[in-house]
Amino acid sequence: GDIRDLAGQQKRRFLSISQSLDSGIEQDYRNAIVAGLLGEPESAHSNAEELSISEITELISPFGGTQDATLAKSICWGMKRRSANMPEAWILIALDFALHHPDPETPEDDRSIRSNISGTIANHDYLTNGINHARGVAVGVLAKALFANHDCAEQIRQSIPLLIADPSLGVRACLIELLTAWLNIDRAEATDWFIQLVEGHDNLLHSPSIEGFLFYACQTHRIQLSEILIRMANQSDGGAREIGVKQSVRNALIDREWRTSAKRFLSHQNFEVRKYVAEVAVEAWVVTDFRSFAEELLRVAFFDFDDQVREAAARVFQQVENDSWVSIDSLAREFVVSPAFLSAAETFFWNLEDSNPIPQELVVFTAQNALKEWRESVKKLGEIEKLRWSSKNLSKLVLCAYTNTTSPEVRSACLDLIDEFLAEGFYGISELINDSS
């Protein structure tokens, strides 16, 4: 550790030392120097001078075929941390490591995931396993190089079928990032390779990097990937299931043929699946072309029998800009008369408070409904408590609408509501009136 830190602080000096090391030098000493020289470019030591690309190339070239896993990983991480536009020599080193390095040894390393890590999701974390081995992190270097420079595609192309057949699932999980980069080269080819990669290997469907690939690939190859999305949506593991459900709903936003299956998720027995649908609909609402279908999904979610699903759907009002309340007025009114209102009333009031100007007629409608809920919920302590703690926010909204309106109808409705709030003992209403006097 000390040698590595010193090499990171005094890179010029230790670069010179590394070039004069005897071949018989202790392996750990050499590895520590190389790891220090290839550490984070923006060192915590402000005076540390970074090595140039040519100096790094000169440093790592002699070790291009090393079988030492520690050294190979240090070299790969060093390349990946630096220039995205990598020189050809770096790509060749990464290719050699990705295809020929003995680390990881399989199948022992993949089995260790299942035996050493507890928990359903962790049992499938092959990506983490892969990037902690030489071949896996080398594949990550190739992905970064391809994202930055499409000209290196031909150098990499022939390696991909070989990597798909790698005996380690950890290395194959790392390949998903490279296939995501390949979408920029040939979308059909990347999709075909991806289908081959996960065929018969549901464990790979739990890889975190799969979400990015599917998001971009499904923009053009939804049909080809439909069976994989179904497999993912039917997984018992939450991570894969979430990605599968959410991507299926995103597909439905741009392709009507997917809408029946997307709506079917809203009747799924698992509340998390229904919540995933609501979350995508909330994200999609801000896009005008997606808004109509997003609202169709949210209207159903407002009436879901699970509180978490209703709350997830209510977050759509956090997406509303000041001038957008008119466009969401109809949905807001449906929310106010739905079970979701009691689940997320306080947050909804905050969203209204943050708007400028406040949508006065919607405030009056909301307050009238809240008063009705208050009176009908007297015997339901849990529900009335939700309104009790947010009643001050509602009172403030009504007073603000009263103060700023130019409409006689709105002013009259606000006065009636204030009288009724006082009669019902709404929390904070008297103080607010005194403060405004």
C-alpha cells in the first residue's frame, strides 16, 4: 500500500524506476508501482503530475501478455480511467486480455457468487463478479473505446462472438455494455448478438447494464426483443422484473401494439409490478406525445388498492411546471376524487403551493372535496389523520386563492370554504387568518 501511494504521488520518479526494474524483482513490488502510476488521474495529491498517453503506453506495453491477474486488472482500470479516445496499442492489449487471460477461472468463479453471497438479487450479480476479473474489466475497456471512437469497431468485431461464448457468465455480463456501444455501429447486429448472449441464461437478465441496452435497442428492434422482455417481466427477481416491465411500458408509449400488455400489468397480483407502470407513466407525462396514454395508465393507478401504487402515480404532479396546470387539470380533478388523494394529499398541496400562479379553480375544487372527505372520514381515524396534518397547507392555498383572485365566483367559494374550515377546526386556519389580517 505504501509503495502504491508513493508511486501515485511521485509518478515521474517511479515511472523511471519501473523502466529500470530487474526482471527478477518481486512481483508484488512491481504490481504496486504500476497500480500507483495508473491510479486515479485526478489524484488526491494536488502536486501529483499525470502521465501522458505515450508514457502510459510505454509503461504497459511490456505487460500486454501478462498472466498476472492483479497486474492485468491494474492495466485495464488504468486505461479505462483515462483517455476515452484510446490509442490502438491500448485496444490491442485490452483485446488480448479479454480473449486470452486465464482470469477468471471457470466455472469455479461463477459458482462462488452463489455460495458466498446471500440474497436473491446478489446471487445473480454476475456483472460485479466480471469486472473484478481480468477478462471482464478488459471488455469494459473495449466498450469505452467503442463509445468514444467508432473507427475501432473493425478491430473489435471478430472478438464479440468469442466473448459471447466465454465460459464465465461474469465476463458475458460485462459484454452487455460493449453491445450497447455496438448499437451505434449496427443495431441489428447488436440485437442479434444480445439475443444469443442471454439465450438460456436468465441469470444474465439481472445485470444492471441490461436496462441501457434494452432502452436504446427497443427504439428500433422491439419485436425481436419482445420474448426477452416477457421472460424478464416473469422473473421472480425484482431487478430483472422491474426492467422488463418498465421497458414494456416504454414500448407501449411509442407503439400502440404494446398497449394491451402494458395495461394488463396494472392488474398484476404483485403491487411492485403495478408500481413500475405508474413510475414510467409519471416519467412519460412530460412528453407531449406520450401524455395521453400516460394519463390513461395513471387514472387506473389512482384507484389501485395498494397505497404505494397510488402514491407513485400521484408523483406526476411533481412534474408540473407553473404554466402546465391547465394541461393537467382534468387528471388532477380525477386524482382529487380518487383513493390516491388521501394517500398523497400533503404532497399534492405542496405541488400546488409551488405553482405560480396558483390554479385557483383547482384549489377550490380540491378544498371542497377535502372538506367532504374530512366529514365522511370522521369514523376512520387513519384517513382523517392524513387530512388533519395537511389541512394547514390546504387552508393556506385557499387563503392565497382568495387574496389573488379577480373572480367573484372564486372569491365567494373561498369565503364559504374558510367559514367551513373554521367550523370544522382545520389545523392552523385561525393562525393563518390572523397572520393575513
